[in-house]
Amino acid sequence: MNETTSKEKVFKSIRNALIDKADAPFTDVDFESSVFQDFRESIEVTFAQELTRIGGKFAYCEHEADMIEKLKFVIYENSNREIFCFDQVLKRLLSEHEIAFQSDPVALMNVGIGLTLCECLIARTGSIMVSSRQMSGRRLSVFPEVHVVIATTDQLVKNLQDAFVLMKKKYATTLPSAITVISGPSRTADIEKTLVMGANGPRQLYLLLVEAEEGN
């Protein structure tokens, strides 16, 4: 009696399919055009809508002074918790406006708010791209309970593909060892199908988008 297992049947079907190749049913497919629809709104509005849709908090800032005021409100909204910051540009900015911050790596695990810059913003998905080549490194976007990102409007790109083109142009053959795409606050539903916020990273994500200065 000839018995055939399910596994053998699958392999037999694959072999037969490879031997008897069928003609492609569609011969005029355009593989170059984008599969996405055009944005209905501006790239800034699209990004803001997508970021808030996935749980992030967005604030548009007309200029640096406006951004500082909104940052102070974020600090107040989070019970005046201390900011942790590695980036020299941000540290100088915080010092100029007398905003207390911590930069000692030893204290990183105990700081409530992590403040970073980013590589770019992806409008299509409302995502934020960061990398290990930034001064904030790998940890600051993960450890604190609240992650605040400061970006400018000229860092906006439409799609993930555009973001990687930008990264290759910026870093050429020395790409960062880690490139992370952040899409909203950290969340998981792995435990009893219950949504838990902040399980593997920040519980809250803020994006302060500053209007880029002309000529930059």
C-alpha cells in the first residue's frame, strides 16, 4: 500500500509547479509607479494626523521660542519630571532657557523624560526615524517613560523608502549600526491579548515640529 504524507504532497505540488511553468497572467504591470495614493493634505498635516492616530502627541512650533514654551508645558504635563539629554545642541538650548536637565549616563534609568533629535520624519506612517549615530545613541529613545523628539519641517519625507534614501545620502558607506523607526508609544498585547502601554519602551511619545528657517 502506497502511503503519502502531507509533507510529501506539498513537495510534489511544488515540483510540478516548477516543471510546468504557466505564463504570467499580466504582462503590462508597471513596477516603477508608487503603490500609494497621493497625500490629500500637506506633508506636515499628514504626518501630524498619522502620528496622533497611533497614539503620539504632536505640537507645531512656529520658531524656537515657541518650541521652548511647548517643551515647558510637556514637562509640566508630566509632573515636572527631570529631562535627560545627551545632544550638545539640545543641552545648550536647555541651558540658555534655564531648563534643568540630566546628562550623567549613570542616572539614565531613573530619569522620566528623554529628549532627542531625530534623523527624519516619515509622513505616510507618522513614524520617527532615529539611529545609533545620533548623540542620543541607542538608549535614550527606549529607557525613559516619556520620549520627546524635536524635529524641523525640512526633515519630513513622504515614505520609508525616501527615509532610507536620505540616510544613504547622509552616511554613504558608513550607515549606522542601528536604525530604528518609532511608530507611536511602545505597546504590546502579547499578554492575555490586553493592550499594555510602555511595556518595551516609552509610555508616551511627543513630537515638537519646528518650522525650518529659510535657507537651511
